[in-house]
Amino acid sequence: MIRRPSAVFLAFLLASGAAFAADLTEQYRATADKLIAAALADTEGYNRLAYLCYRIGHRLSGSQGLEKAIAWSVETMKAAGLSNVRVIPAKVPHWVRGAESARMLTPLDRPLHMLGLGMSIGTPPGGITAPVVAVATFEDLAKLGRARIQGKIVLYNQEYRGYGPTRLYRSNGAARAAEFGAVAALVRAVTPLAMQIPHTGEMRYDDNQPKIPAAAVSPEDAMMMARLFDDGVPVTVHLEMGAQMLPDADSGNVIGEIPGREHPEEVVVMGGHIDSWDVGQGAQDDGASIVACLQAVAIMKKLGLQPRRTIRVAFWVNEENGGRGGVAYREFVGDKIKDQVAAIEMDGGAEAPLGFGAGVDAPSMALLQQIGKLLNPIGAGEITAGGGGSDIGPLLRDGVPGLGERTAGTHYFDWHHTDADTLDKVNPEDFRKNVAALAVMGYALADMPERLVAAAGGAPR
Amino acid sequence: MIRRPSAVFLAFLLASGAAFAADLTEQYRATADKLIAAALADTEGYNRLAYLCYRIGHRLSGSQGLEKAIAWSVETMKAAGLSNVRVIPAKVPHWVRGAESARMLTPLDRPLHMLGLGMSIGTPPGGITAPVVAVATFEDLAKLGRARIQGKIVLYNQEYRGYGPTRLYRSNGAARAAEFGAVAALVRAVTPLAMQIPHTGEMRYDDNQPKIPAAAVSPEDAMMMARLFDDGVPVTVHLEMGAQMLPDADSGNVIGEIPGREHPEEVVVMGGHIDSWDVGQGAQDDGASIVACLQAVAIMKKLGLQPRRTIRVAFWVNEENGGRGGVAYREFVGDKIKDQVAAIEMDGGAEAPLGFGAGVDAPSMALLQQIGKLLNPIGAGEITAGGGGSDIGPLLRDGVPGLGERTAGTHYFDWHHTDADTLDKVNPEDFRKNVAALAVMGYALADMPERLVAAAGGAPR
């Protein structure tokens, strides 16, 4: 009897649980409505984003742009009235692109639309000139074999099939091509949209294979060279890249908070990454997210709201090419990991918000769904399984319940890691809805009596 | 009684007219179905387009690319079995872009995404460095006046409102800015899509105003500089353009035909322009059109069809920056203008065909609608008022009935006059439908007993 609860007791638990959950919606409705109204009327957040995009611009780890953005973030968090604003130091990889270009020499002499991939080595001075071998997949590559690939430039003309599967060619293409003796790798930009614009992003070497330079080319250039190759027309390319790795640079995460009125030691953290690739303005990836998180908390402050627990904004550093910010934040938390009540990451752009993905147990999902109802008026109330993100990964792996803010993502991968990731891509109305969604979810999680419990089986990887 | 036809006679005319029109549909149904089936099964046309795009590429008036394209066209028309293949000589303007670049120097040092406008002068050696004054409209420009504009670079940040109205800033922006003492003009690319890509196109000077260099910038760069300017942040730009006009070059229109079996002297001409801007591949503008016209006639030839009148394919030259090809064709026709039975122009890309616009009288519209019915199976049967095009303008002004092939045009102005106007933008299935539409319309017009009559009031201008 002691070990097995009676049916009556189970019924009581379910009934009280349901009542409890309904209470959560009712309990926060007035506050949520105030937060949403304030967020939708806010212009300060978008103006802050405009400053970040137009006055600071892109901000790759190791760059002056990043350090300028960090200084501005500290200043802006203070101006928003946040407490305990500080930089959590982190050493970050310092990759620099240098001068780079590619030309097709035969059958026509044409400049190619290229962007070196992040972390690639450069070419020898004077560049590399070699025939191109075009493949669509790793299987095609293996079929061609070393005899056809040795000394050639491998072009991966992999059509976009969603970011996850297609990015493998960007990440691993050079290493796999090197295995067969290729001298460089060109990768069709990972994007559904062909507008003659290349997309950069991280690549990785295999310690057991030679390092060869790797660059993205526009979908158009990839399709053109692949068709010529398939038609038996010899394609020759000249590639020059001045990329190099410098010693690690000093940088850091920026955090600021509203201390909890009852449990200041317990923390709900929400944020995104402050670094970006060295092209465009890092507007959707991930400037809009960090500014939306900041503005969500700025609005609580303006409304005089102080949740029971601390609500903290984090601008993590080096998400794009190292993940050192997420690791440094985990170290900063140290043995107080149990006090990290929840972690919310936003890193999918700031198109219209849909809701949140969460890696939590079933009772916690029920609680989140009650909070979600408060966001239905702005279309952001959908709570789904999943969630997380690379910056909060180190927290989630140690049991912190993790959420990912989800957005429509209609055009996100058109702009992702390109020169076209600019302020104009962030619709002000959508941006404000994101601020509202983050404000309501962040406030409720930091204030509600209950705590979320991470799903069994650990964080998504 | 002689001068006023009786009601009975009118009723007879109407009835026979209706029967006649119905006859036209019935008369050509079998032939149309054969042409459509052959066009939809054809791969040769798209392969020809691929050659033009990938092996020859862009082809501005005066360039080697154009002359290569002309030689290839002669060869290809002959290979398709056309008769009387020849080049009608035309002198064309020879504008060359030269090296060009633009940078924003303040408030951030950033390269701008620019393309000089066609026919612009260059900058002095070493370029121009000047503050930017941003306006949205010509009215804004006039309001600012000479005191604010003198010595500055004028940026037109005109949002896309359809090609017609928006292109005025590209065409006339430099002349209008020069009126107020501007030293250069930058024009937001004329496009609904912002993907950090500039769109070139023709501009014109005003003989009463100084000539100043003019370039397009990407929508993103235009929006950024305009917002900074509006916020009171000084924006400085350095512009360098090596553009120049060389003496007129020798070039020409390419024509080929199937001579009419009864009236070889009567001609239905259909075509597009062989020249393109000096970026991308001129795939949608207007490579796909000329190859579709050629292939439509090639398919007639393969099917052993010989219409009553001559059906002629024309690849007009210099549509983009001078219109000399259309004028040369008119001169070539000379006093035999009455034998030009109809002229069909295709210059709106090769997305899914919708039908034809026509500038003809009401009875002729009824005939065209009967032919249109034959194209309903491929969605291309819509006959609307309007039509024409700049290459056939000189014919239409002298009374030749003109048609313009119309297509969906969903993305046409995303790609127009850019580096992204490449083969991949031409959907093979849509391309084949265009071939089918041209083949049916061209054949019926060349074969039917009736002749179209141009609408009163002359050609659209």
C-alpha cells in the first residue's frame, strides 16, 4: 500500500494536477497580457537591433566587431536597468578569412561566387589550379575513387534537402575528398534559394586525412560546373584563399539579470549567440535573438515586474565556430547547476514565433502548455518536444531543462551565413512578437511555484 | 439598301463569323495537338539553351560573347533545317563596364554590392568620395534642393512598386540628381527581392544636364544607407567606375525561316533579343525566349509542317541598350511592310506561359481567342489586350499586328539584369510549354486564311 498508490490517490493527483495547470494559465494571464501589449508597442528593441546591425555589423570570434558588440551589449544591458551585468571570459578560436577568390578557367573564364568555409586552411600562395570532379553525394565520391579524384578539386553539388542532412557536405566534404587525394573541396551553398550568393559555415578536418582548403560556391555555379562535368566538358578552376588560424583570442559571454525577489539564487537563463560569421550583419543569426531576449527582460523591468527567481539574459560567444561560450557559461555555473531552473535558447531567426520546443518530462510539458495558451493570441503558443540548442547544450547535458524558441523559419536558410543576413530581413512586427513570447515564457518559468523537470534520456545532441 | 446592310445580312455575317471562328479552332486542333506533344517531349531546345548559357554566357552589344552567340545562332538555325538563315547587319552601341567598386567609408567601412548602370560614364581615375544624401522619390529630391545636394552622391532608395514605375529611378535618376549638382547617383536595385544582389539596366542622360556616373546598389545596401542618413548619421561613399563608351560595333540580327507554301512573301515573325547585360547568362532575359522561338519552328520542321505563309524566327540585337536591332529589322523589311502579317515578341522570361497579349481589332481578337483555345490544355490560352515589345515596336508603329507572349512572371524581376539570371532559373517543363505555345500560335497565324488587323490608335508605346 505504501509503495503502490491507490487508484483513488492517483485520481486525486490527476484532478489536482489538471486544476493546478489551469491555475497557471489563469495565474499569469494578466501579467502575460501586459507583457505582450508592452512588447508589441515597443520600438526600442528594434532600434537596438538596428544599431547592432548597422553600426557594429558582423562579429566573428576574434574580430574587432565582436569586441565592439560585447562592449555595446554591456552598455545596453546596463541602460536597460539589468543588474549584475558582466562578461564571463572565454578564449575563442581566431580564424581569419583573408583575401579569397575563385575563377572557372575552362570552358569559360568566369569569376565564381565563393566564400571560404569557416576554419578552412588557405591555399598555398598563388592558389591552386586544378580540374574539377563533380559529385552529388559521398557515395558518388567513393564510386569515382582515388584514380579519378587524385589531384583534382572535388565539387559537391548536393541539392538542399533540409539543413541537417545537407550541411554534412559543408562540414565533412573536405575531409572525405582528401581521403581520395583531392587538392581542394568546393561545396554547393547549403540553401534552398539560388540567388548567386554563397553561404559560409563551419567545416571540420579529419585528423587522419590531409587538410585541404574548402569553400562554398553559389548554387548556380555548382549546378553549372556539375552539368558541364556530367556532359564531359573539362572544367578547370583556380582557387585562392588566404585563410588562417591565429592564436586563440580573449572574448566572453555577456550576461545581465533581474534578481529574483524570493529565490535570487535560482536562475532562468535565456539568450542566443553574440558572434556571427564575418559576412552580412548577423541579423537573423543571431542578432535578432539576443536583442529580443534582452528586450523581453527590459520590458519586465519597465513594467516593474520582478519574478520569484532570477531571470538572466545571456549573449553567448563563439557559437558559430567552437562553442566556447556555452562551455564557459557551464563552467561559470559550476556546482550550482541545480539552481539553473531552465535554459531557453533562440537561434533559428526571428521570423514569426510559433512557440517553444522543450526537452522536459510529461508533467512539465503540461505546465508549458498552460503557459503556451497565454501566447496563442500572437500565434506563439505551440509547445512541442525537442528544443535545446548548442549554447545551452552543456547545461542540458547536466540535467537543466532546456527550451528552444521556435519560429516560422520560412526564409531563414535563404539568408543564413550570407551577406544577405541583414537588418531588413527582420520584420519589426515579427521581432516584437518574439520579444513577447520570450517575455511571457521567461517570466512564467522564473515566477511559477513549480520547476520543470528535464526529460529522461538527457539532452538532444 | 446598298449602303446600309439589312438586319438579315448582318445576322448572316455574325453567324458565319461565329462559325468561321469555331472553324479555326477545329481546323488547327489536330496540328496543334501534334505540335504540343512534340514540344513537351523535346529535349533538344533546352540543351541548346544550356549551350548558350554555359558555353557562351552573357552577350552585351559590342562584346565577343555576342558575336560568338550570333555565330552559334546561325549554325543552330541551319542545323534546325531553317532556310534563308542570315545576319541582318546593325551597328550597335559599345558600352564597356570596366573595373568598378563602391565602399561605404563611414559610419562603417564596408564594400557595397554595386553594378554600374548601362551607358553610364565612369568616374575620374581614383574615383569619387562624397557624402550621401538619401531620398525615396524625385519629390524628396526636389524638396532637399541644390543646397543639400550639391557635391553629394544621391541615393535613391525607392522601394519596388512594379517594374514600370520603379525603373524611372534607374533610367532618369542620374539626370535628375545632376540638375541639383550631385556628383554621382546610386539607385536601389529595381527588384522585389532583397538578396544582396544589384540589378543593372539602362540609364539615360539629359543633354541639358551634366553627366554623372550612376550605379545600382543592392536593396540591402540602399536600405542601410537610407536609414543611417535618416537617423542623421553621416554616410560617406567611395565610388570607382571604369565605364566608357567605345565607337559603335558591327553586329546584327539573326533570322531564319520556313518559307510559306502558298505565300512565301507574307511573313509571321517571332523572336526575342539575342543580346543581354554583361552579367549572369541572360537565361531568362532573353536567351530562353530566342531558343524557344527557334525550337517552335524547329519542331514544325521536324513534323514536316509548312504553313501557307513564311514563319520566321528573329534574334534581334541590342534590345538592352539601344534598340538598334528592331530598327535594322524594320529597315530590312522596307516597303514590304504590308507583307509582315504579324510579329510576336517574347521578352518576359520563360516561366509558365499564360497566353498572348495582342494589339489587334475586335474581330482579330476573336480569331486569336479561337487559337488560344488550342493552348488551354497547357494553360497558355489566355488572350488579352496589349502585347508588343520593344524589338517589334518599329513594325507595330507602321501597322503590323503585334503580339507579346505572356508568362507567369512570378520571379522574373528577382533575376532580371543580374548575375543570377542563369540556366537553372529556366524550368525545363515551363520552357517546353513556351515552345508549344509559340509553335501553335506561330503556325496558326502563318497558316490561317484570315489576317489579323492592328487595333486602331497604333501600337502601344
